[in-house]
Amino acid sequence: MPLFSGISNLEASSDDNPWRLLLWALSTPTSACLILQPRHVAIAKELAQGKVLYECGSAEQVKAFKDDCQLFYSVCADYNHTWPEFARPFLLDFIVVAELPFKDKPLPVDPEKPLEEIDPYLSLHVWDLPLLRQRMRYAIDAVDPEEERACRKETTTDWRGRNQTHGICTCVCSHGVAYGFHMMLSGEGRTDVFHQMVTRFPQRMLDKLTVAYDFACNLAEYCLNREPMMFRNVRWVVDRFHQANHTCGPTFNMNKYNSLNNVISTGMESLNSVLERHRAPLSYMAQQRWALCSHTIIGRFNDAKNTRMMQQMTPISE
């Protein structure tokens, strides 16, 4: 094949060889639209025409391409920031495949005002973000969930005591501040995270979002199979702590993205440790009291986080 004829000494190359990483990503079940996101297709098309990367868009667009499409950028960097001529037919074919899930589909629009919701301490969904949408029922939900996947998440069915729930599902920002939580009535799964994002996150937030999750490889497929246009520009990575157990390729490897080098991917664990200290009393509370106390604990945790960040900020000199 022309693509491979232009690559020399691939077997003897290092693990960080750009072609080696790109071919590894292509050999996994990862969808093409996760390797090349739709917002970067315009730049990829110009690269396939032989243009220099820095002439393919604005400085902001090029920077976003470097951050999100590290595998393609690394190849360009080895060829004076152009896409090699022998691989241009491959890139054009890859762009067609990456665009297929989003072809002829309307762009999502956020509602003009939030939806009304019942008392959060009754619904057990306690969030600082307003309710924007309801979770829909999808035809794919009826499909057997045990299809072949590159990575699997092992859970036990009865890891807690009798008549107890499976805990709470929370979401924190890169600084470790929690947006909210909801009670999980079954084992932790992709549907919990999907529910959080599809009901609470505005589209402008999703378009610039990077999700670090221990099961991000399958979460990405789960979300794109249900709401492809809503999640088309989300970047998905596995946090560093769980990365060693994954075989899903470099696309989801946090260490392959230079823009994430300083991001602490285990910020969720500090909140978990705080909640674990209150586990015993919370497990004996009625649902409303449990929701109120959990909200108070997480609120105090957020206050402490914000106070520490304010103390670390450098004051602006007058």
C-alpha cells in the first residue's frame, strides 16, 4: 500500500514514533471521528492539499488542532509541518469516514430557559447547573450492552450491603470543584456520566470540554451513538491512574496531549476521600436527609477548594 511504502524502519522505531502511534490508533476499534474531530476537518482537508499547517487557519484554530489532534500534528512536525505527499490519499479517505456520523444532521440548540425541576432533595439530583434537557430514550438502549469492546469495566453486583444504593456520581472541574451529584441506583456505568452531561451541560460548554474518566474509551462511543452532534467536539481521555489497564490506544491516553500535562486527572479522588469519611452516618439516613447532608459536605469541600485557590493567586499590582 502507498501509505506503508513511505514509512521506513517502523518496527525498529521508538514507541513515540508518530507513524507508530497513528497506526496503533487506527488498529483499535476507536471511531475515526474520535481521532479526527469534526471541527478540525477543515484544517485536515487543507493539509491533504499540500498546504503548510500554519497556513491552514487562524492561530487559534491551528493551536486547537495541535492540542486535539496530537497524532496528526506529530506526523506533520516530522515533515516541516506539512502532511507527507505519499499519505495524502489516505488522509482524504480518512476525512470522509470521520465525517460520516455527522452528515446531514442538524446542530443542537440550547433551550431559551432552563426546565422546571422538582425539589432536588426529592429527585436526588443535586446540581449547581440548571436542568436544560431531559434524557431521551434511544433505540440503541435496547441493544445488548455486552458487545465486543477494546476495554471492559469489571464491577460486582453486590459490593454494598443489603438495601443500600451504589453511591453517588459526581462531576468535578480540572481544579477539583464539584458541579453536583446524583444518586446511583445501579452500578456505576456510562449512562450516569452521559445523563449528567446531556441534561445539564450547555452546548457551548460541551464544544470545549475534555472529559477525563476511567472508562472514557467506551463512554465516548456510548455518547456519540446517542447524541453525535451534541458530543461531536468533546475530547475524551482516560485519567492517568487507570491508563495502565487500557488497551484502547493512544487516542485516549492523557499523556499524549501536551495541553493536559499540568492537569491533575485524579482530582475526583480528593472528593471521594472526603465522602468516604462520612460514609457510615450517611448510609443510615433517609433519602432527603442524605441528599441534604451530602450537598452540605460537598459545598464545604468546594468552599475550601475555592479558598485555597484564591490564596494561591498572585495579586495584581496597581
